[in-house]
Amino acid sequence: MLRRSSCFVEPRVRSVGVLDKSVALLRALAAGPLGLAALVEATGISRPTAHRLASALVDHGFVRRTDDGRFALGAELVGLGRAAATSWPWGDAARPALAGLVEATGESAQLYVREGEARRCLLSLESGHELRTIVAEGARLSLDSGSGGRVLRDPDGVGPAGWVESIEERAPGVASVSAPVRDASGLVVAAVGVSGPVERLGPSPGRRHGAQVVAAATRIESALAR
């Protein structure tokens, strides 16, 4: 229990609370521009606090105002996102493997890393097909659905073939197959996979593209080991 006798505890708790609420606003805006009322509804933050924090984020460039007055993610985040992706240890190592995977399968390819109880899309390369899966780099998705999420959530559940498949788990009409990327000690550090429409990947996307996905994971592992 916190005691009021400590003059340092309460300011720190308030600061963390402000940070948590600011992050909640940014995550809500990741889905698209929102007016103040919608932002309040999406986050549960009080209207005065949401307006104050969103306005402060505008001043720092993390949020911007659209022509119709709604709040949207700001350009400052673009530079930070690129810097984060570049500085990630296996970002550069994985990009050629993902490009090869897109070429080999004709489908969109993604690299995910675990982030607490969720997964973050670190790299995403799109298929050339008009009908394709699009996952934005930086998108935060659940561990509970989709082959990439299941690889990161339960690495021991990956079958002997080395891949996990999913059909319409994350979104209707979307299928995927993913494989774990391991470091030198055997620890799973990422999940690489392809995703696309069920009508093209078929009822067993693993049989169709599993070998190529596992090969891409092996290629990334080799690059990391250099």
C-alpha cells in the first residue's frame, strides 16, 4: 500500500499514469483518425484529460489534427518507427528473406516479435496480387489468433514439419502459415510467415507454403548467426 509520508511516490505514480494514458491514445489512433468523443469512448479516459493529452501530443508531433478537426497519428512517429525498425537486431537480416518469401509464394510476408502478451509486426512486405493481405509495419496484434501469434505464444506447439497454419483465425477470409525464428541458443525470437486470401492459399496453407516459410526462417537464423 502506498504511504503519503513518501514525498516521491505520488508524483511518480501520476507521471506513469499520464504516460499510460498517452500510450492508450496513440494506440486508439492507430486504427485511424478519431474525434474527441470517439477518442474518449475508445480509451475510457475522461474528456478533459483526453483533450489535454492529445493536444500535448500534437505539440510534440506525435499526433496531428486533420482538416475536419479529428486527431490522427503524427509524422514524428514515422521517423521513430523507421529508426526502431532499423535498430532492431534482425531487421536488416530478415528483409531479404521476406523478399524471397514473397517471390517464392506470391503472398504477403511478415515478421513478428513478441511484445508482452501481444505481437508486433516488425517487417511487412506485400504481395503483388490485387487481392492481398496487408499488415502495417508496427501493427500490434493478438497472440491468440493467427499462425504467427500461436508460434510466439507456444513455440513447443510447432509441429515436426516446423510450421503452424491458420485459417480465418485473425480475420474472415484470411489464411496464413508461420515458422519460428530461433537464436543460437534455440530460443524463439520471432515468427516469420505468409498470409493471404483463403481462396488462394487453400484449406491447408501449410502444405502449400510451409516449406518455403521454414526455409525463410532458416535463412534469417543464418544471417543472425554471422
